[in-house]
Amino acid sequence: TVRALKMHGGVPKDRLTQPDLEALQAGVANLRRHVHNVEKFGVTPVVAINRFSSDTAEELDWLLEWCAAEGVQAAVADVWGRGGGGDGGDELAAKVAAAVAAAVAAPNSFHHLYPLELPVEEKIRTIAQEIYGADGVDFSVPALKRLADIEKNGWSGLPVCMAKTQYSFTDDASRFGAPKGFTIHVRDLIPKTGAGFIVALTGAVMTMPGLPAAPAAMRMDVDDAGNPVGLS
């Protein structure tokens, strides 16, 4: 959104609805890094600009022109104001469909960021440096112990899921834009062997379970004979 990019350009929350082309131009560095990150996987990005009532025509036009200059397809989606069931997202849907069709017609150039054979520590370092733009990674003592356990149990071939704030490329939610010269701090590693990945907990982020409306635990019980029921 325009206002998100203005926030990355240094505008405080209470002034995001005010026109500020200069802040938008500064904050677009954040979008540039996201675009480049998508391209690192061999995928063609399409930028969706979710229009809000406070966005000015000048701001939207500048952002569209910036995307064109970067060689990136972009479209304004008006689903916030007009809803997803109307024509608020028609232009965006058409451009995404065109990008998908072009990708299908072209040779498949998709690739992962790292090989699964890479040690877990190096997988995390690759993500931190290539995607976030960090200088390096600092592992806490508990995280280092967990790394040894992962290696000992033969789980080092699993991919990594980074648990990190969504507000910043760093693990500090208050650092906006596209910062450089920072370190990602891994405080612990949680193997999810059933799902098949390892969660790296960074900064002060907290995780929560994704539960359906009726969690499986509600169907679990022990019958009169002491046998567990409802496990499948």
C-alpha cells in the first residue's frame, strides 16, 4: 500500500493519511527488496497496489511509474473500497493471469534459495543474507545446543521456516525501510518433524498454533476401559 511504503519512508502512523510523495519515494526501497527477493527464485513478480481513500493520484501514478521503470508489472486493486466481489480487483487479476500464462509458456526457471543438503546453520544464514539483507546471524547458546541435537537426530536435511516479525527485514519490528548492516538473532530452533521443517525463532517474535474452528483435541477422550479414542 502507499501508506505502508510511506511508513517505511519514515512517516509516523498518525500522519500516513497525509500526502507525502517524498516519503513514498524513500520507502519504495522496501518494495524494491521484496521484488528482487521474488526474482531470486526465478519467478516473475506482479506488484498489487491496494488503494485506500487517502491515496492521492500523484502518489499512485508515481508508484506505477516506478514499477514500470523497474521493469515490474503492477496494478491498482480497489478491493478495499469496492470489494473483492465487484470489479475492484479486475485489473490486478488480469495482470496476474497474464504473468502466469507467460510463466507457463516460458522454460521453467524456478529454483530454491538453498539445497536441502546444506547444514541448518547455513540455510538460516543464506536466508538472512539473501532475503533480509543481513550481514550475518547470531545464534544463542540454546540455539547452538539445538543445532547439535538436530544434527545428531538426522534432521539437518529439513528446510527452515523463519519465525520473524513481518514489519521489518530485521528482527526488530521498529526498523523500517530496507536496512543494511544488521544481524539476525536466532534464540531457539524448534524441529517440526511431523510437518517436515525446522522453525528458527528470531528476535522477540512469538508463535501460535493454527487451529480450525473445532480442534482435534475436542474429539479426543479416554473411554471407560482406559483406551484413548478420537486420535484419528
